[in-house]
Amino acid sequence: MLRLISSSSKSKPYSSLSYSISIHSPSNNNNSDNNPKFFSSGFSINSAITAPLSQNRNGFPKFPAKIADFDQYGSRFRRVQDLVGGTRNFSSESSLCRESINYDVVIVGAGPAGLSAAIKLKQTCKENDVDLSVCVVEKGAEVGAHVLSGNVFEPRALDELIPKWKEEEAPIHVPVSSDKFWLLSKTRAFSLPSPFNNKGNYVISLSQLVRWLGHKAEELGVEIYPGFAASEILYDTSDKVIGIATNDMGVAKDGSKKDNFQPGVELKGKVTLFAEGCRGSLSEKIISKFNLREKGQGQHQTYALGIKEVWEVSEDKHEAGSVLHTIGWPLNHKTYGGSFLYHMKDRQVAIGFVVALNYHNPFLNPYEEFQKFKHHPAIKPLLEGGTALEYGARTLNEGGYQSIPYPVFPGGAIIGCSAGFLNVPKIKGSHTAMKSGMLAAESVFRTLHEGSPLEAFWENLRNSWIWKELYNARNYRPAFEYGLYPGLALSGLEHYIMRGKSPWTLKHGKPDHEATDEAQMCKPIDYPKPDGIVSFDMPTSLYRSNTNHDHDQPAHLRLTDPKIPELVNLPIYAGPESRYCPARVYEYTSDESGQLKLQINAQNCLHCKACDIKDPKQNIKWTVPEGGGGPGYTVM
Amino acid sequence: MKIMVAIKRVVDYAVKIRVKPDKSGVETSNVKMSMNPFCEIALEEALRIKESGRASEVVAVSVGPTQCVDTLRTGLAMGADRAIHVEHTGTLYPLSIAKILKALVDAEKPGLVILGKQAIDDDCNQTGQMIAGLLKWPQGTFASKVVLDEENKVATVEREVDGGLETLCLDLPAVITTDLRLNQPRYATLPNIMKAKSKPIKKLTPQDLNVEVKSDLEVVQVMEPPKRKAGVVLSSVDELIDKLKNEAHVI
């Protein structure tokens, strides 16, 4: 809508009419992937208050439009579309002149799963003396820029993929030297027996490892294109996925084309693999379109938000390979979560806090909980005298075995955390993500080379060690639905006695977005002010994430109904998005009349997807911004 | 007419840099590197001149370690025809770069040399001026508008100076350094990035060009700026004057 308005004043009447058709998403592609400027964003809300309504020469109202009149314009467009008839693939005018490039396999996401799949494909091709063209698109500015993880790495999948990783100088140097598990109270730390067995595992920076995997993939001939965001799924007439299209670049905030406008590019693949990580934007669309949750293990996915910092600490406090996990304070017994503290090399320490997103109190602020945690007398001394280097956040899957969707759809498959193979009690998902990519690659090769059905991937998954591992781990996280202590007790039972052979499979509780209680039933939490030495305010932390987006682009966080924040989120839930977002994207500010309105600072976004998951009415949709934007993680 | 554009691989502008613990410089390992923004603007201007038909070829040049090739590939993806990489590991100062570029200009004989006004890592703002000096060519620095007149072999350059805008007429061949407002660089599109992989990058060393890379400068120490001290709330004007006189020594 917005783009139409600003360009029609420049273009001829006919072309503006065709422009309006192509802008509006086709009806069969609900929630169409490149549904741009049709939805309002924080920007339009603010300006809507101040700018008067005016009309351009075609009689359509000029941007900015008042929010209250939003529906009126919407219906006008639908009439126009009905006149001429919407067509499936036109979701933007530029799609009329989009270049199309063909590959055998297109992989969305250069993370552990995507790169492992690419590497395995090329390896299998070499073994069989054939070649397949493999293309990986990555929305981060470089490979590894959007990768964040604890990370205590289990090299099981890497041993299978690249057995000589040590000789090939993989950035895996620090073996785990100690494993501690503490239950924290406000002032004390009680040592509990460690439920982990990290022998043979390493403390690494996953971002660095993924960078290395990227080099290995390129050596094998994989084409990797960082800085390009896959924003649209391409279908053929039989609803089979034939590839993806990247974002248009150079679109201004109001939807008009800037000087350096470039239309997106269509990357068509005989097989498309989605490896976007947890709550991948395109993967979620695929899952809902093809009903993959019901066809899979059946349960909805549950999530947690992990916030992490990397510090450089003084030499005498650093113990390479030391691994610590804590539970308890500052979270209460109804909220699942805890912290991790891993000592890497070069005096660097990874410290982070994970909060399950099915928390009940809308006043909970995961970022502030993390800052509070760092003040614990057992933790603070380590950080004093040190420097905070990087900051970031990302959601992670906690659904495990019960939530695995059926990963195959016509035209491709979903791999890695986009499907959800994280082992919650182990708190490890990188090895299973990599293995899922490798299994998919094997199936894809056979599909392309021999014509066997891609559905074999599901069978291979169920026969692999991923399945056994996740099956044995399935009852730990759901046990915590009953609270911290029952959860610990049940986990103890599961770990020491049943050892994964329990005859029952516990179910998850409500979906995360439904678990939030109304604000009137909960107590606001008073968080201490940051001291600037060990804890910091949000802007300071955000600065360390190197996150950046071109400010002059449409906001990538779309509200399906722009009225809901002020009608539901704020009065009933006290605006939880202003608290759970680890990047302060959402802020309620007063306008001239004293009313609180939602302001979306899309530029701050860390691409963590917490808002997409936790918004009570699922009104916030995270869509992908222009490629190259987002955080710039290097040692996360 | 050939245009030569010199580009530099620097720490990406969005990265938060920090000083190395040994204070010898800024931490550049594990840090995102990209093309200097002013060099992007320079390359964009060269491409626009070529697209308007006033130039036949755009050659991108970079001096530095092996990874400069990545930056040159980005330049090729934006539209440069050829690239030259002069390989040298180790610190390079503007005068050495200027000498190397002079040698390349003598070999390639371009009609115009365009550079960014300064690199965002050292902010020297010297290379363009030094090349012009070595070549004895006219220079138009801080260009915010460039208009080429092919027939008369003249470039009209609007410069951003402290007092406002200054317009210069330069006889070609000339050196132009670009400022921020000159243009908005284009995105390298995916198809172009793919095509750029097959475009040629010539490799040279400073020895090939008979340039000795040595410097009379040595960076002794790099420090972070001192932490801002807290302010002091004063109770009277007399106290203020006293502090300004005796502590800050400004009056």
C-alpha cells in the first residue's frame, strides 16, 4: 500500500494500476512471504498521528494513512485486485523483472545445519563422481555473523563429517576441564552433582566454527552468498517448493525505491533446504502450510531465550575449559531457566542466561534477570576487572522429541533448529543440527541422483543417533512444568533410575505465547540499576552486538493488526514485548495526547525471534530485513 | 578513457573496535572487514561515469594482504572491469601507497584516478593528495559533485570545504577524492557477485613495481581515550572560577 502511494505519483496511470495489483499479495498465499508495506509498522503509527491525510491524483490516499482508516484502504485494494485477478507469483512489482538462477540444491542459512548439509552433499558427489550445484544464502553480512550459542560442543557429528578437523585447524581448541552445577540462592551457591557428561567435548565459539565450516564448504565448491536474505518461498502450480527469492534491496522506509534499488533474485533449486535456525521465518510458513507439526511428533514447539555476553577476564581468574551451569536465583521456582559460564581460550569467558519463554509473569525481563545474575557473590568476582566484549541473544528450541515436525515437504526439507533437534538436558543442539543436515544431504543426493523419494530423510532421522538421543532426553524439560523442585526430582529419577526408558512421554504445557498471565494477577519486578562495571544498561550492551540495519528501510517487524498493542498487549499484559526483547526494539512512549503508543525501533533487532514466539496474540510477525543487516557476532 | 579506483580493505564501519592488550594497535583478528565506505563511493562514481559513456574501463586497485582479494571481488561485483592486487603484508602508510599507485598509473595510464577521501581506520586523508603530488596532476578532494567534460578534457569538481562549497575546474588527467554526499553506492547483486568470480585479478608485488615500501613513521602506542570522569556539582560561581583557574588552568 505504501509503495503504491509514493510511486504512483511518478508513474503513468496504467502502470500504477498494475503496480497496485502486484503489490497486494495473492489470496492463496496467505501471509505471503513478501507481503511488504501492506502492514503498518511503528513508523507509520507515529507519523499517522501527526501527518494529515491527503490524496494523490489517482484518488488513492497518500501515505501516511491514519491507522483507524487502515481497513478502508485494505478493502479498496482488494477491489482493485479482484478486477484484474491476482496471480500467484506476483508479490512485488519487481518480481516482474526478477532474475532467476537455477541450482540443484538451494540451502537457506549458513549455520551448522546448512553448511553441514552443503559439505556432505559435495562430499557425496565427489565419492560418486558426479556434481551438483549447491547454493547457500545467508542473511548475515558474513558467515557466522548471526551465529550465537553457549557453546560446549560435542564433536560427534563433526567427527563424521570432517574426521580430520583437528589437522584442518578447526577452531576447536579447549577441551572441557571441569563441570560444575550450582543451585543459587540470593547469596549462596550450592553445588549439585553435575548432570552432564562433557568428557570429550570442547568449549568453542560456534560463530568461529561456522566461519571455518564456511571456508571448508567453499573449498568443496559450495557457493555461499552472505548478505542476501531469503524472504519469499517460490512455488510452482502444484504447490511444490521450487526455491526462494531474496529481498529487494534499496527500498525506502515508505516503500519507494531508492537510488540504489535492486530487485531480489530468485534462486531456484530442485531441492530447497531450510536451515534458518530456531523459529526460522520461512520455515514456520512451510510448517504451517504443509501441517508438518501434526504429521510429525505432534506437539507444538516450546522455546527459551538465551542472552549471552563474552568477556575478557584477568589471567588469574581464567580457567580454560571450565564449565559451570546454575539454576535457581534470580528466577523463581515457576520459571525454567538458568545460566551458563564457559571459559574459552585467550582469557575469554562466555557467560549467558537462558529463560524459558513459557514464563508466566509479564513483568519478567530476561535481560535484567541476566544483569541481576551477574551480581551474585559467586559470579561477580570473576567479571570484576574484566571487559565485556560482545553481547547477543537468540531463542532456542526446548520442545525436543515431542515437538519434532515432519521435516519433508514437496520440494525440500527443514533441517537443524528450524525443525528442532536440541537436546535440552544436555543443552546441546549444534551436533544434532549438523547431523540432521548431513542426513538430509544423503537423502537429497539419492533423490537427485537416483530419483528416490525425499521422504526417506524422515526414516533416516528416526534410525539415527539423533532420534535415540532425543528420545532418551524427552522427559526432562516437560517435568519442569510442575515447578523447579518437582522438575529436579523427576529429572533425577529420569537420569539415575529410568535412564530414558520411562514408559511415559510427558507432554508440554501451553504454547509459550499463551502461558503469560494477565498483568493484574502478577507483581511487577523491581530490577536494580546497572553498575556499569559488571552489569550494563541495554544501549551499552546492544552496542556490543555490532547490530545495524540500514535505517531507511521498511520495518521488518510487522503487526498483523496494528491496534492490538494498544488494545491488548498494553492494558492486559503491560506490554511484555517492551520487556522480553533483548534489543529494546519495542517501546511504549507517550504521544502528544499522553497516550502510550508502541514504537518499533527495528534497527536494533538482534534477529532472536523472541517477539514472534512470545507475543500473546501472535500479532507480531518477524520478517527478514534487507540482507546484511543484523548483529555482527564474531566470538559468540 | 580508463578510470583507476583505489580501494582499501578496512574494519567494517559497524564493528565496535577495541585496542589490543599490548597497545600496539587495534584488534583486527576475528573482526569483520569490508571495503572502506569512501572507496565504495569512489567506485560508484567511476561506474556512473563509465555508464554515462565517458569512460571505457574501470580498474579497481588494492594494496594489502591476501584477503584484499575479497574486497576486490566486491568491487568487481559492483561493476569494475578489472582488478589489480598489490600484495604486501605489514603496515602500509599513505606515502608508500601513493608511490605504488603512481607506479600503477604509469603502467596503466588512466585518465582519472578516484579515491575515497580517507580510510576509516586511520583517517589519514593523505593518499589522494600525495598521488596528485607525485604525479604532478591536479587534484579535487572532498568531491561532492563531479561533472566530466570529455571533449575539453576537464573535470568540474564541487568540493566540500569548511566555508561551504568550492567549485574547481581540473584539467584531465586528475586525481579526485570522494566525500560522503557524492553518491549512494549500489548494492552488489547476486548475479554480479557470481559473474565477478570469473573476472581477472592481476597480482603484483611492490618489488614488481620498483617501489620500496619503507616508512619514516612508526606507531609506538595505541590507547583508548581516557574514561570520562564524573562531573562535579559546584555550589557557587566563586568555586567555579577557582576550579577553572587552579585545577583546569584555563583562565
